Amino acid sequence: MTDDASLAALPVGDDIAIYREDDGVGFGRIREPEVRRIAEYWAGLRNGRAMPRMKDIDPLDIPWALGGFYMGDYDAETGRFAYRIAGDNITQMFERQTKRPTMKGADFSAMFPKPSAEMVRRRWRPLGERGAIVLMTGLIYLAAERLPVGERIILPLSEDGERVTGFMGYTKVRFETPEESSDSPGLDIWYIPHQSIA
């Protein structure tokens, strides 16, 4: 368990997330059917490797997912995550904040103020450092008027099959007004070891 995950019950600054290590449930914890399909697609691309390679991903295989799909690179030396591509739904969520018409090349520092960038980096760190699959459920974006509630999965990619060199992910979101939401959703972040996925 990483230091971040061992602090699961403790608040970290303004981070509303509860960090958790998987307890053996793995993909069984996924609620959204589309998120499960992406997870199963990733698992099916491994072909005996621990993780698929970026070149194994073919958008023609997942046309239904492209709006909420994204891929990028991870640099182990710097701990930097940078987007290569992102679907329209993802790009539109960040376009106002980043003032960029594309997510290509964007990292967290270009997308968020420094404290928020550090928070997102902390959430994603186990993916880069140990290839953990990151599953987020609940309030997956911060917004003022409407609550963006849903599920996100971020999966490791590796050019050599062992060391994380990239990521792919999918986000399913719906917007609720505070009146529509039965209670204020939090955010659960589960770290699933890639080795535990059959």
C-alpha cells in the first residue's frame, strides 16, 4: 500500500476523495456498463503481457466510447502525465479552463491551478509508480452549478509490457443539480493492481 492509499480516511487539503486499495473485487466494483466495457477491452489487449501497449489500442474497436475516451504518456523520470488524445466530451470539460482547443500535450500543470494539479497528480500517482488501475466513482469533476457525478477508469499502458509508459481511460458523467442529488456525493478512488486482473 502506498503512503497516499494508507491515508485513505484522512483529508488531504481540499481533496474530497477517499483513497482505497482494492480488496479483491477488482472490475466487479465498476458500476457503469461503458466503463466495464473499456476495462474488459484493456484486459483483452494484454495478450500475455502485464499491460497492453499504446499501439494495441484501435479506436475502431470502441467507436461508442470515443467521446469519453483519452490516452496519454507517462514519464517515470518526472512523474508527468500528458494527454495525446481526448474525446470531445473530455476536451469540452477542460476547454474553458485551459483555453486550449485540444488536450494534446496538456499535462496537469497546464490544466489546473497548482494546488489542483498536485491533487490530481496524487490521485493518479499509483498508476505510474506501480501500474495500479485507478477507478473513481462519485463526484469526478469539480463544478459550481451542477454536480458532475459518474465514474472514471484510468488503465496503465506499457511499451515493454512491464513498466508504465502511458495510460488510457474513459469517463462516464451525468450532471445533476443539487436539488436532483439525494445527497452530496463524495469521491471514492480505488487502486486495483493490474496483476489481479485475470
